[in-house]
Amino acid sequence: MRTKLAEELGLEFPIFAFTHCRDVAAAVSKAGGMGILGIAGHSTKNLAMELEWIEKEVAGKPFGVDLLLPSKYEGSDRGGLDAKSMDERIPEAHRKFVDDLLEKYGVPPLPEDARKRPDLNVGYEQQRDVIELVFNHPISLIASALGPPPSWMTEQGRERGVKVAALAGTVEHAKRHVEAGVDIVVAQGYEAGGHTGEISTMVLVPDVVDAVDPVPVLAAGGIGNGRQLTAALALGAQGVWTGSIWLTTEEAETHPVVKEKFLKASARDTVRSRSWTGKPARQLRSAWTEAWDDPNNPDPLPMPLQPRLAREAGDRISRSAHKSEGARDLINYYVGQIVGSMNHVKSVRSVVEEFVQEYADTMERLDDWADD
């Protein structure tokens, strides 16, 4: 199972785990895979503390980071928008819709002393400080979601011996990433949680593998066990990029109400919606997504306006979901169709061990069939 890419990165298993939780990232790295910390929305001060903690926890084992670098967004023609410019572009009708929705579901306002989350910065230059900060830590990989990385990022990667990856939902995206100089392409299928495209993993992965050869490819989307890992390798990928499967682990900081919903959900309980970020992102279906998908209501705004609009609403919903039935109806999180298999809380190490054991069992079964 130890692919060429896994060997280059010093991994025991070709399992890459995207997560917003530092405990999960560290635990995956310690178990033989690579934890990838999602750093969108972090301040440089907080991010430095998170990376320092992971660095100490993994004791030399490889880990990486992932950030949002969309090529198209509102204000991209001017390098991004500041808070004032975003507020000026948010229609009053959208503000009223959110206020009315929260009132309908009885979601209380935030306490006056509650801290607001920072805005979602998406422009290259707006994130330069963050990117330069992570390169000052011993990361092994940095990934760009939603678009090709800027040339100065790939150049720093080469100078520092850090692999640069980018997520792709089409062959065209994958080729664009290779032209930008990435070392790894993550072919992410329709089944995946978070921002994802419209082509299934089974179709996308071999097409991308053929299109970007010899650049290594990781398969993503609907992968949560050893049989799916085996299938990804059979399709030509050199590993798997996973995310959803870690959301119900013991170490995950997933909101308790959301984790409870995940454990009960089926594969049909997810939807691609623009309701939180302004771009299509697969998440658990909820009263929030249904309200935004209703054609009688306003359409979600483009990124980064929709995150700016929904930021406080998300905080209010999360803060009160444990005591407000209405907030419980609204709360959700990004998750892929693999959620239907996430029925039990397990440790990160147990999940990795199950990946490996099921891979071995699958290969043995295939060998037996071949012998017959």
C-alpha cells in the first residue's frame, strides 16, 4: 500500500486527512497517515499557536495545511474586498431574510461580549501573511482549494521542500493546477463534503490520472474505508484525501448536535448548497439549506459576501443549538455522502487501523479470485 508519493512524504499509509481540528490532524499523522489542517478563517496569531501545538504533538511526523484560494469570487478583479466594501454590496433584502429566518426558528441573539469570527479572506494577497507563516513551520504539504496556487506559493514550496497540492473537480481544473506548478493534484468527486463539483469520483479520478501523468493524484470524495482506498489505488491514485470520516471521531471538535445528526444521517441526507459560502458545498441538509434553496427566497450571494452575511447567524445557531429546538433544525456542517456509513464514534487510530485492515482483506480477496 505504500505508494511512491507516500514514501516521498515519509508516510506509513497513503491516507491524507483534511480536518479543521488540530487534534484529528495530529492523531492521523501519529497513526501513519498525514493530517491536513484546514486554516481558512484563522488569524495569524491563532494559526501560529495551532501549528506549534501540532508540531510538538507529532514529534517529527509529517503534517500539512489546506487553505481556500478561489480563482473567482466577488471583488477578485481588485484583489479582494474589505469589510466595508462587502457590507455595501450585501442587499438589505438578504439581511432581512436572515433576520426573519432566525426569528422564525427562535434563535436568540449573541451576548454583547461574544467574539465574532474573522471574515473569510480569499484573495491571494490577503492571505500572503498566512501562507508565509505556515512556511515557517515544518509542514510537508500545503494545499489550495478552489483554485490554482499563485506562482510565489509554488516557488516557496520548492525552495523549502514542501509539496504543493491543489483540489480539482474537473480535468480542466487539474491541467490548470499542473500548469501552475503543483506537485500533487487532488481529484475530488461529487460525493465529497465541502466545496465540490459535479463529476463522480469513480469517473473523475482515472480521467485526471491520465490527464496529468506523471504528476501524482490523490482521490477524494466518498472515501471512508479500506475498500474505497483499494478502489482509489486501482483507479491510478497514489493515495486518498479524506475528510468527512473524521468528523465523528472521538478527537473531533464537531458540534455535539451536529455529530449526533451525522451519526443518524443516511447518504441521501446531504445537499450541495451555496447557503454558507456562496459556492456549492456539500453539507448536511437542514432547515437552513432548505430555506436558501426555496425559489421564493433570495438567492445566496457570491463568495465572500455570503460568508459575511451568514457569519453571525452561524454563530447564533451554534451557540444555542444545545437548548433551542429551532437552532437544532437549522444547524448543519459540511459532510460528504459517506455520512451514511458514519454510524459510530471511534478514535482516529481505530479508523486508520480499519482502513489498513480492510485494504489488506480486500487485496487478499482479489488475489483469491484471481487464483480461481
